[in-house]
Amino acid sequence: MTKRKPIENDPRVKKRHFTWLEISLTYFILLTLATGQSMIYAEYVALEKMPLPFIFGMLGYWAIVTGVFCWITSRQKIRAFERPMRRLSNGAKEVAKGDFSVYLEPFHTADKHDFIDVMYEDFNTMVEELGSIETLKNDFISNVSHEIKTPLAIIQNYAAALQSEYLTDDERDEYAQTIITAAKKLNQLVANILKLSKLDNQEIMPEIQPFDLSKQLPECILVFEDILDKKEIELEVDLEERQIITADKGMLEIVWHNLLSNALKFTDNGGKIAIKQISDEDSVTVTISDNGCGMNAETVNHLFEKFYQGDTSHSAEGNGLGMALTLRVIELTGGSIKVTSELGQGATFVVKFRK
């Protein structure tokens, strides 16, 4: 069983609610009041028996002491706990209603933080994260709606056009092919969304096992043979023999498919794509580069975000999920990916895995 970290060990806590100064002050007050008992007792100590005034005096005195002590303690409790907790409760209620602009100001500066201040900081961090998640969710829904709407509109319009009696056979074939293409894009979008969702929710766990990467890469390249021939792209492949890595073979097929299709999409006819595999004692590195249109710095920074498409001229050929899916798969399989690119200079993707 995992033990919870005691809050006393939190380095951010600089002050305790009940300091030694406060404890000493409370003790001094009670000690001063307690001397009153001796003063009352001294008035009657020489008597053979305690008179009623002594008894009532003692009862009254300790009633006063008890009342003062309870008042001091309750004031301290209200100041230190009840008011901050009430403020925290009200903030939580606002967040529950969907207000993620809630911010609880700590009572002390950072060098004097107590437990309540640390709790407020953690609460503010939580609210900020929830707000970010809510924004991402809304953006995701908006993007999905837009991406689904486009192919659906194409399918609807061309299907309606097919009902015309005045179309030639060639036009009917063209419209039907357009519908098929839009349906394939829609199907790919849904498939990628499901994959990303399952990966994010850890419904799909990588099956890590050793396999020969030098055999997998040529198999993935063959899938794009027709496109390579059609665009007359020069393919340069430099692979080492028998490079065993430990990863999920099926998931890595998604990575190579997305990276190769991305290179083909942004490389003009007659261009060049290079695939190189090198290794050392601990890792294997695969580099996929092209001499296509390249990307600016902003596109590189946002490349792996869901639905981001820097080059809108190619937006019809994708849905902006391929790179996000690639990054998630690589992270789950324990690898890393880096990209370098300049406009007009092509792009280079470097994927690295441990052996």
C-alpha cells in the first residue's frame, strides 16, 4: 500500500497555525489567571473549614477561566480554520457550477505559507487545470464537428446531384468517386478519434516485446509503393540489418504510416524522401526526411496538437489527428520524436527507441 506524504513534509509550508509564540502566550494568560486561585485560597487557608463564599468563589473563578480559554481557542479556530474552509467551500461550489475563473488568494506571502495557503495554491492549480481541460474539450468538440461536417456535406450534395437525370456516365462515376473519397476520410477521422480516445484513457495498453525493426520498415514502405511511383518520388533507404527493439510492433506501424504519408503529402512530384536507421549500444534511431515545402516555426511548435493543420492547402488530405496520434503512440512505447523544418527546405523527423 502506498503511504500518503504527510503534509508536515511539504516544503512549501513555512508556518504552523499554532506557533510556539501563540502557545506560550496562551499559557502565560492561563497561568496568570490561575494565580487568582491561590489568592482566593489564601484568604481562607487559616480557617478550620471552607465557607460557602470560598466554594462559590472557586466555582465562579474557574467558570471565568474556562470561558476565557474557550473564547480564545474558538477565536483561534475560527480564524485559522473555519473562515478559510468556508472560503474554500464557496470556491469549490463555484467551480462545480462551471466557473473556472475562481482564484483563492493565500493569506500570507510565499515565505510565510501555512497549511491553508498551500491548500489554496493546490486548489488554484486544480481549477486552472480543469479550466484548461474544459477549453480543450470544447475545442475538440468544435473541431470534430467541423471535420465531420465537411465530408458529410460533400456526401449529401453529390448524392443529391446523382439523382439528376441529365448526368453523363462519366459525371456519375466522378460524383460517386467523390462520395467514396469523402466517406473514406470520414471513416479515417472516426477511426483516429477512437484510437486517440482509447490511448488517452489507457484502454489500449502497448504489448511490449522484442521484434526486428529492420524488417518492419520495408513492409511499411511497400504500402506506399503506388503513390511513390505516381508522384515519381525518389526514395533513399539506408537500413541496418537485424535491429531488435523492445516496443509494440502494431502501434509502431501507425507511427511509420503517419510519418511516411505526411512526407508524401508535402513532397512535390519528382521530390525526394530519405529513410535512415542507425543504432548504438542503447538505442535505435529512425530518421525520415523530405525536400518538400517545409514548415515555419509556429507550425513546428503546434504540429503534434490535435486537429492542427499548418498548411491549409493540404487540409483536404488529412484531419489533423495523424501527428497527435503518432506522438501518443511513441510516448506509450517509451520512445521520443523530434522534428526540424524550414519553409522551402523540407522536414526531418527523428524517432528514437531504446533497445
